[in-house]
Amino acid sequence: MSANRPASLGAAAARPIRQPVELNWSRLTTIAVVLIAVGIIGAGAGLAVGDPRQVWLTWLVDLLFFVGIAQAGVVASAAFYLTQGRWAGSTHYRLAESFWRFLPLGLVLFLGIVVGRNYIFPWIAHPVANKAKAAWLSAPFLLTRDFLALAWMTFLSWRFILISNTDEAVIWHHEPDTIEMPPVPVRRIAPVVGISYAIVWTLFAYDLISSLSPQWHSTLFGWWYFATVFWSCICLMSFTAVRMRAVLPPGNIFTRGRVLHDLGKMIFAFSVFWMYLTFAQYIVIWYGDLPTETFFIIGRCWHHPWMFLTWMCPVLLWALPFSVLMGVKPKKTPAILGTVALLGVIGVWNLHYVLIVPSLFPDTLPFGWIQLSVTAGFLGAFIYCAIPGLRQLAEVAVSDGLETSDEAPAPH
């Protein structure tokens, strides 16, 4: 511990002892491995006998979706530090950080975008007329800068996780009654994580999504996109908390109503924020009524076969969380919170699909065994990478639950 730390932290004197937890992790590992095998076989079959465009577009959808959740979890942990959130000991930090190990794998999987670039980016075969935009939309330049940006975020996240798991940080988590600031190393790196995330995911929004319709542009699209990704991670954190509550021994921290309530409030609040940004982006496009802006919206919102999937996005991302989680009791009820959270995660995946695929398939809805198998593979890889983090989360959740056992459990 640093010599300049106040005596209050010194009084804590010891890192909380983790309680060993025996769970059947082999079953989850088996499920993950089976899903990965399905993904590999499906992707290979799609490239051999199917439509390679569908394989690589689904690859892009899943890469952005799962890498986004893993990265947003690190950002959520950084946000907890910056706001001095210590409402669940170390549990909510470990919950947010559970998924980060997918980031190094995501860096490898990004090479799939390099391999399938000719099937993904229409401006490679048909360059845009604008010279400045054509220079920006150069495949080597775009893929290099996006790969380096993802590599930077992966390195930064790794450094942040190391700092977040130090004894000094863990002891600070368990002093909620003090006004002590987080450890200095955390205060230095957490803002860098947040700012870098906003910049990099704005870059991805324009490079990997908007550029598939190179004539379309929206100045708010980057902000809207990284807020969407952040919300999806909050939903997965909440769903994971509900599942952990059910499988961990009685008295774990997730049985505390306050913890589920706080996660539910985050889903509710950021859902409203997402809708605010959505409307702010839409109203400008509607008022301007410029063909170069409206075609992107009209083709998805008002034309079959994409209209239904598009309108499911505001239902799952805003209408359902807003209406169901408005009260206190639904936020504390695991079945309700878990259902809303899971549907929110599905809704964000659907949103990625709607944003990306219609750019190349405006009049058809390509959804079948290729999309299901590739997505299953990514899901399996994500679960496999998350298992070490979930193991750590389970131990911390039980330990923190013993420290706060005076609070009433959440209702069933």
C-alpha cells in the first residue's frame, strides 16, 4: 500500500478473504466448446457451399456485438471507480470485468474482417466519387487503423484489470462509509479508458457500419452507437447477476435487494438515454429530409422485409425496460429483471443486424443456418473466455454477501 494513503485504508488492514465456491463449471465449458464447434462447421460450410457475403456480414455483426460487450464491461468498471460506486463491495467491479478476456480473442477474430473485406465493404469494388472520402475509405488504411484501435483498447483494458485487482483497490471497494478517493493508479487510467472507448467505438461506428452505406452520414451516429453498446453490457451484467443469484449458495451478494435494484436502475436510466439519442438523431434527419440521409432510415423502418426487425429495436431497448422497470419491485424481482435484461441483449444483437445487413441485402432478409451457426460460434467463444471471470465473480459474490448479510434478500 502506498505510503501516502490515509489511515482509514490502513485500518481496513487486509484484503477480504474469498470464499471458495464449488460449481459445475465443466458443464458450461462443454456448452461453450460445442457452440464453438457449431460455429466453425457452419462458417466453413457457408463459405464452401453457401453465400460468403452472409458469412462475413454475420461475422462482422457478431464481432462488433461481443467485442463491444466485453469492452463496455471494462468501461463500466472504470465508471464505478470514477463515481466512487461501492454499493456491492468488489462484486459489481468483478461482474463488469467478467467478460474482458474476449478482447484478445476479438483482436484475432478481427482478421476475419480482413479476409472477408471484399464481401463486406461495397466501396472496394465501387469506390466513392468524393476524393476525400475515397482516401478515408481505403481498405488498407481502414483495416489498419481499426485493428490498431482495437489493439490499444485491449492493452488498455488489460492494464486496467491488473490495477483494479490490486490489494489497494480491493480494500477501497470495501470502505463504502468513507469519502476516500480510489487509489491513484485507478484514477489515472480510468478516464483514459472511458475517453478511448468513446473515440474508438465512434470510429468503429463510422468505419464498420456507416461505411457499408457510404453515401449516408449522421454526425450523432458514433455517440449513439457507443451508448448502445454500453447499455447492452449493463443488460448482460444484470442477467449474469440474476443467474449467479440462483446458482450460488444462499446469502450471496445478489440476494441483496439493493444490488439488483441498482442494476435495474442502470438498465432503466440508460435505456431512456438511448431513446433520447435515437430521437435526437432521427428528428434531424426527418426535418432535413435530404435523400442522402433519409434512405438509410426509410429502407429499414418503412420497407419489408426489414421493418419488423427494425421496430423491434425500440421495443426491446426502450419501451419494455421503461414500462416494466419503472417501479422498485420489478427491479428487485429476479425473474422480471433477468427477462428484461436478456431481451435487451437480444435486442442489441438484432440492432447490429439491422444496421449492417440491409446495406448489402436491401430487399431480402438473409437469416438461416449460416447466421445461427456463426452466432453460436461467437457465443461459445464468448462464454469460454468469460468462465475465468465468472469463477472469480462467484467467489467475490459469496464473500461480499457474508459481509452484508443484514440486508433483506431480493424477492423471488
